[in-house]
Amino acid sequence: MLTLIAGVAANGAQASAASTRSAGPSRATVLSTRAAAASAAPDSTRYVTDGALAGVAAVSGGSAWAVGYTGTQEKSKTLILHWNGKTWAKAPGFTPVAGELSGIAAVSATSAWAVGYTGSPFTSQRTLLEHWNGRSWTAVTTPRPVSGAFAAVTATAGYAWAVGSTAASTAVIWHWNGRTWAKSPVPAGLSNVGLATVAATSASSAWAGGLGTINTQISGLLLHWNGTSWAKAAYPIQGTYQYLNGLAAGPRGTAWAVGANASGTGATAISMYWNGTSWAKTTGPASGDLFAAAAVPGGTAWAVGSAESPKVAVASTVIARWTGKAWSRVASPTPSGDGALAAVAATSARGAWAVGSTGLSVPKTLILHWNGKAWS
């Protein structure tokens, strides 16, 4: 189970932050309560098992990765799937452990990073960082794992960032310089922090987002890396009980950020766009929760999430496309009338993947594919 709070891998930090906001469902609620009917997608693009998927990354049209968990909420085990151009299957050279994976970044056919936690969602958790070297997946143990969980990772050939939170409600940021991982100092003065997402626009510019306590209120949090240090960045959307779930780097230093406002009777999607100079609020789906975004080669982007039904306790998948000024919702399958999408990745205008879970009882994995004309 991807025990996520506002899109953050759940641990003591996020639980502390989330306990102060009661309105609106968390991603934990959405993802861990989905059970599965068959997807409408062709068999070759499906992989259905008990559990849920929270991260996806694509190297090319013939190679992609998806991560999450398999099993039950009480006994989850890490899961990595691989797309070989024809079918999805459990990743070669990977040994599952107790826990969950929440994010993945693929650099090449011989290098990828996956993050999450080991342990139980209800007891102790330790950060988990896995690396693919082209043959097998191995856990990175230097620096030593810390109490808490990683929620997201971004990477290129020369650098990478992994973010999350500790059990003591503090941010965790690790940096890969192309040779070794090291802990990166986080800005002072933040409390009840849950970092859910990270994206790098260059080696000297990266963004991390989530939620935190600001002036005694739980609200969205945005951090910026300037090549030397992390600092709290201006947040352009007013209001409390907000959180950022997803960040995506676009061309020429641009970026998108998506999340939700959980005040009132339900979640309302929020989104922002960075034009290389400043962040500005953008429009998108009127209701629901956006969990992730991904740039598409050519300048557009995808965002995914879920929307709760106002009358029944189910949710529908949400997929939106960037028009250049706003997000426009497009048709997306919702198997069994209930589902949520947690992550999206694109290789071209004609190829993209979105992953999550479906159902009402025991969650099952969901994989959707974009063929250039429709999602199925």
C-alpha cells in the first residue's frame, strides 16, 4: 500500500502534518482503498496484481519502469515492474522487501533510481534507495538509511535528488553528484514538513514541494535549489490546507507544479507554472486531486490524479493535458467505476504511461497507456 499523505510517503512527519487538516482525502485514502477490475487496455499493456503503483519512468518507447507495492496494506512488499516494448513483468534482478516504493527516475537503459521505505506503514520505517545498473537492482546503504521515507526522486546522468521526510517531521533531501550520495542541508525554520516531489531543471536549479507548517498553518511548501543551497521559495497560491504532490521540469528551465486544496468538503486541484523567472497560478480540473505531472517532448505536459464523487465513496481517474496556458481534462478510463492515478511519464507526443490503482476493497495495480490518440 502506498501510504501517502497529500502525495507524500506516509511516516511520522506526514502523519503529524496531516493530522492538523481534516478536510479532503489524502492519497493514502485514495490509493489504499482501490480494488481491481480489469482495465480496458490491451493485455500487453496491463499488469494486474494486488497492490498499487505510485511511480513510473520511461527510457524509450521500448523500456519503462513502474514502482509501488504488492500484497496487502498490512503486509506490503516493494514492487518494480519493467516494460520491454511488448509486456509488463516483474523487474529482473530485484528482490522485494517489506515496504513500498513511491518514485522512480530512469537515466538510461543501464541506470535508474527508485525510492520509498522499508518496514511497516504502521510501525517503523527506514528510507529506501535502490539502483539499477543494467543487470540488477541493489539497495544503496551509504549514507545509512534514516528513520522515515523517501517520496520522490529525479535524476540525470550527472546528478540526482531524492526527497522525503523523517519520523520526526523534518525534511530529508539527498543529493547524487554522479559518484556518491550525500545528505543535503535543508532550510531552517520549517516544521511538520512532508516533501512529496522533486524536479531539476538543471544542475544548478531544482524544486522540491510538499506541505509544512507556515505561520502555524498547514499549507503548500515550495523549496528551491540554486546550485549551492536549498531555500524556501515564494508560493503564489493563497490559502491554507494546500499541498503539492507533483513537480515536472519542462524545456528551457520551465516547470509545472500540481496538488490540491483540501479545505471545505473535498479536494480541489491546484496547479502552477514556472516560466523560468516566476511561478504563477494556472487553471485546471475544477475538482479532485492532482498527484503528478510529466513533461512531454515538444513542450506540452500531462497531469494525473483522481476526483471524488460527491454522492458515493468512489473516485474516478483524472488526466489533464497542458494547452500552453492551462490544464484541459481529457478522457481517461476508470475501471470498475473507481480508480486513481499516482504518476505519469511520457517518451513522445504519441507515447505515455500513467499508473495507480483501482477498486473498492483490495487495491490492484492500474496501468494506462497513451498511444497518441487516446488513453486505454
